[in-house]
Amino acid sequence: MATLTKLGSGNWGVQIRQKGRYATRTFRKKEDAETWGAALEREINLTARAPSDWDERTLEELIDLYLPGHV
């Protein structure tokens, strides 16, 4: 969830920490900060990486994928 903070300058700061991603931005209007935070959270949720076989590959297999004929 986005965290909104009223800054001493009168602006609004937004921080998002979700699924290993971190983003921060400053806005003059609270409404703009809320809109940006909600949109970014939606994007993170839609593009979250699905589990795949990449997590189970060995270093040797990954090297072979990127350097064909390396062996």
C-alpha cells in the first residue's frame, strides 16, 4: 500500500514498497500523490513475476544459455 506523507514544504511524498520493488515521488497535491500511488501499485500487481523454472536452473545452465558453444 502506498504511504503518503505531508512534507514540511507542503508537498506530499509517496512511498511504495511492494513485492520487492521500491518507489518514491513528491507531488504538490495530495490527490495527484494518491492517483500515482494507486496506479503504480496496480502496475506492480499486474506485472508481478510468475514462478518459473528460472529459479531452479544451475549457474552452468544459465551460462550455456547466454554463451552458446562455451563448453
